[in-house]
Amino acid sequence: MTIRYIGLPTGRVRQLQSGAPGDYGRVPERRISDGGGTPCRHCPAHIAAGESYLVLAYRPFAARQPFAETGPIFLHAGPCERAAEGEALPPIAAGTPDYIVRGYGSDDRIVSGTGAVTPTVRIAQRAAELFGRANVGYIHVRSARDNCYPFRIERG
């Protein structure tokens, strides 16, 4: 089975970088990176020491509903290139030992029993297992430690 890793949509990121509020209705906080542990969720890079970045609440769902989780993310304060979609795990994920991998139905609800803390090296295998279930429409990957949302997985 082919899978595709998908990052944040550039249109929404540009709105946020231009001062639009995050998903809690607050203007993103602006910070200066110390160079450690600040991965931009739009491009596949850590924000370098001395660079400005944004911290905000992000909800990767179109509508508010009981399963529409919101979590913190970091973004470069200025424009950056979106991570390429494809079969390869985004490079930014390589520095983290594990993630929460969870299946969602076409109704944007969590498919019960699909969520699991998964070693990073097993994400593709876990995604293939979940896509073996007819009721899983797509997958979200989240930080197992901070609940940040780095990317979505879809069938290729």
C-alpha cells in the first residue's frame, strides 16, 4: 500500500504568518528561537537560533466537534516552503523517537481503538495496518509528549 505524508496547508499558514488568529482566536505569539527543539510544522526544518517563530493553537479539522483536537504548533514567522507531500517520512520527524498515530473516519471522528504511541521507524507500517480497516479514512500523527500536530497521512 502506498501512503502519502501531508503537511499543513500553505494558505492557512500564510494567514497565520500575516497575523491571523490561531484556532483559539488569539494572535500567534512571536518568539526568537534558541535553536533547539523548535520544528516548523510547515517546512521540514527546525527554526534556527535567532530566527523569529510563531507559537499558536492549531486544529487540523474544518469544524469544531468533539473529536477535533487542538494542539500547539511552531511556525517560521516569515514565509517558508511547504514540506513536499510524498511517501517518505518528513525529515523533521526523524529526531523524535515516537508519535501518537490515530485513525479517523470520513466523518472526522476518531476510529475507536486506532490510537497508539508508535516508534517513528514504524509509522509507515502502522499506517498500512490502519488503512487495512475500511472505516479509516485518514490518519493524524501527533507528538506523544506535547500533542503538537506535525502531519497527516492519506492513502497514496
